Amino acid sequence: MTKSNSPSLLPTSENSPLLDQHSSNGKKKPSFKRYVFILILFSLIFGTTHTLFSPKQKPKKTNIIFFVTDGMGPASLSLTRSFRQFKYDLPINDTLVLDKHLIGSSRTMSSNSLVTDSAAGATAFSCAAKSYNGAIGVFPDKKPCGTVLEALKLQGFMTGLVVTTSITDATPAAFSAHTDYRSQQDLIAEHQLGQYSLGRMVDVMIGGGRCHYYGCRDDNRNLLQEAVDDGWTYVGNRTEFDKLNMGKINEGEEIPLPLLALMADRDIPFELDRDDSVHPSLAESSITALNLLHSNPANEKGLFILIEGSRIDHGGHFNDPAAQVNEVLAFDEAFQAVKDWADSVSDEADTIMISTSDHETGGLSVARQIHHSYPDYLWLPEVLNNVTHTAEYVNRKIKSDLRESILQGDDLKKYLVDEISENFGISDLSTREIDGLLKVTSPKTKEDFKASGDAPLPMTSLMDHLVNLINVRAQIGWSTHGHSAVDVNIYGHGSSPEVHNKILGSLSGNHENTEIGGFMADIIDGVDLDEVTELIKDTKHAPDLKQMEIFLGEEIVETNDETLLKKIEQKVWENYVR
């Protein structure tokens, strides 16, 4: 036998232990390194050919979906979870959708108080900066701060706002406007339409709040008509909303953006009171907005959307547990619907979902000692299950009915007993409870009610009586009609393991609320909130003194910030119980 004289492709050592020097036919086997070389060569050739003849793949888009459960604290979840299990006869291990996505918690203080309001809380998210209670997209020195929504829009992202309160209310406003005080809702509406330094920054807005676009503005401008003239698609009722077909469009069709859907003069009704033939659910509005943004031809990079369960907060302010649990359930359904949507578009986009609260409202305690003897270790969800309308609804109905027909004595007593039974499912009113209701619903004359107009008097105290009927029987406690400093939960979901791990890496554990805003700002390369802040430095944000006096209903003599803020907060609260 003769050795092969073929030269080796790679230099080898004949003494290499990786080589079998002799084959059965006396020829050398190809070297290991030769195998490697050939494999690399084929890979390069095949890879180049594949690249040359394969269609160019578009880079994946990025969707950032930010949820705010306004006023929802950990106790709200406990209350709602147990209520749901009772209502649907579910086992104790059947939890809310949100429970499966819990990743951390958030501290909520503002720059001037351990107890934040919604404006400062939302500004912490939108600008990744602490500010004072009442601030809308401005720093403590009242200079406008660039928001995540604005920064992403300037990078080419589609943007949206979906809420169940007024679209000009604190949370959506802090992402889309810049004002010294949350009460400047007329100016907020102007900013949302693009009437400020940056021009239009929002593509889709769905919620309530028609009033500050047209109807209750101090300057009587019709911003709805101005919006339409400027190219906005306006939707103002359920029939028009249904034509959007949940944002699903046939090939070749397009629903023109920007779109403004204002489905109520002020707030969308509580879920417990909502008429589906008039007002869409939060889930329906959210999916409609997502489809509109995702399918729009201008969507090349992805989208940012704020979705708020706004009226969870109002349930806490009213201390109405039946209102609150149904708001939390509606939000939970919306979260599931959005998660399903995000997973359905995962081939086209990586989706980051983050949910948290701006603060807790009401100081809710899922237990209450109602007598001096040793307390019962229980609360009774069946009491809430009997409630068919909120205390807000009953309060307004009683007020309206008594304006039209003055009732006194036994007639008034029967009317009140019937209303409580029909709406709360309570038929065992005590003499003391009836006397309390009679005391706050017995006007001197019919004119007293008419003169009160939309003011809360004398019905503010009626609200307290109404909710207490429910709370005592369910054994639920509250410590305040305002906010508390309780830490709130953070929830997260990523459409892929890689995206989910990115969320966990940044937001698991306990964080300041500003860190959530910072995380959203850092997701996309090139997003710079400081640059946006520079662009909006000349934006009008200060209130007109005369308009502020109209809002407060009094002459402003003391211009001290703390004094003004206190008056504004009181006025905002009065508007809640209007």
C-alpha cells in the first residue's frame, strides 16, 4: 500500500490524538479540521444563497401597553377576588387574571406629600419624575416635562389613550398635556388636540369628557368642530362607535386617524350602572384602539397606549365596595382581552404590558368591627352581590326624583325604603337608618332642590348614608374618602420569554413610581425625555386667573400654591359627588 500524496487542506500533526492515522484500506481518513472547514464552507455558501433568494424580513415592531388601575390597592384585589369566587361559585384557588402577573410593588409619594394625588402619580409615570399634587406633566418648578408618549410619538410610534373617566382627567392628561393644575381641563383638551408646541401627539383617544371640548368650556369654544376641521374622526355615540367594528377593517379599507371618541359628557358610568347599548366596556374600547393603531399604514415601529381603569378610584372615594369590585372585574377582563390581543400579534410585534396603580383610594379594609363585643372574623360578599346599582346612581336618582315631586312623611319614607330595596337588595332597614335617610332628604320646599342645580348639597351626606348601609352589612371598612400612602402592586406580561424577562429584570421587587416611567422611556433606543422637555419649554401651562376664579367660584386673593391646591382639590372632590 502507498500513502496518499494528496495535500492536506489544513496543516495537521501526524501525532494528533484526534486523528486516526490509518484506515482499513491503508489511506488516511480526512482530518477533523478538514471536516470543520468543509462544514463552514457549505454553511457560508448556503447562507449566502438563502439571503440572496429570501425576501427581506421586516424588523419586529415594539408595543408598549401601560395600564393604570386608578385608586386600586392590594385590598381591592382581595375584596374582588373573594367576591368573584362567591358570585360564580368558584374554588378558592381560582384567582383574577392580574394575580397571575404580579411581579412587584410601587411606592407612590409625590414631591410635596407622602400621599399623592392622581396628577402627581401620573406625572411620575409619564415624565419619570416626581412632582407636586395637582401637577399635569410639569416639574415641581412648573416647567413642562417631556412625556413617554410624546417621546415615542416623535420616534414614529402610534399613540393612544383609553379611559373610563374624562379624557381630560388627571391620568390621561399627564401623558398628553402640560398644565400647572389638574383643574385646567379646557387647556388640557387643547393640548390633546395638538394645540401646543409639539403639535398633535395622540392618534386615538377613547373615553368620556366631551364637556371640556364643547359644552362647559369657560371660553365657549367648540373644540369638537375644530378637531373635525383639523382632520380628526369624531365618534360621539354608540351607533358611531359600533361602525368602528372593534377597529377591524377589511383589506384595502382604512379608518382615518386621528380619532376622538368621547362617549359621555363627563365620566363613563360605573360598570354596575353601565348600559351596554350606550357605552362600550373598557375591554371593547381597548381592543378597538389597539386594532386601529396596529393596522394603520403609518404604523412602522409599534405603538404606545395608556389604558386606565379610571373609576376604581371613584368607588374608593365614595367608599362604595359594590362599585369598586365591579370596576376591578371589568378591568381584569380588559387586561385578559389585551393580553390575548398581544399574543395574537406576537409574530409582528414584541409587546410589553405593565399595569400598576397611581395610589390606593379609601384606605379599604376587608373587615370591619361593627359592635363593641369581640369582632367577627369575616366579611360577607353576598351583600355586594345583591347590589344592582351604585350609591352614585341611587344618590342622583333620589335627588332627581325629589326635584320633580316633593315627598314628605310616610310617602317619603316608603319611597326611600323601596329605592333601597330595589337597588341594594336591602329590606331590613332599622329605624335609626330610616331616620338618617329622612333627615338628609327632607327639603323645606321644592325650590330648595331646584336651586341646588348640579351642586352636591344637600345630597353629599346622603351618599355617606347610602354606602354605609352596604358597608355595615358586608362588614367592610374604610379609613378615608381620599387617598392613602399604601404601596401598590406592579403587574407585567411580555409576549415572549425574552420580553418578559426584560420586564422582570427591571420591575420585580419594590420600586419608586418614577422607575416605572423610566423603564418605559428606556425600552426604545433614542428616546430622550430631556430632549422633549427642551422642545416644549415654551408651552403655555399656567392658568388664567379669571378662569381659575370661575372654576373655584370665588375671587382668588391668596395666590399661595398650597392654598390654591387645597381649594382645587376640594372643588374636584365636590365634582365627584355632583
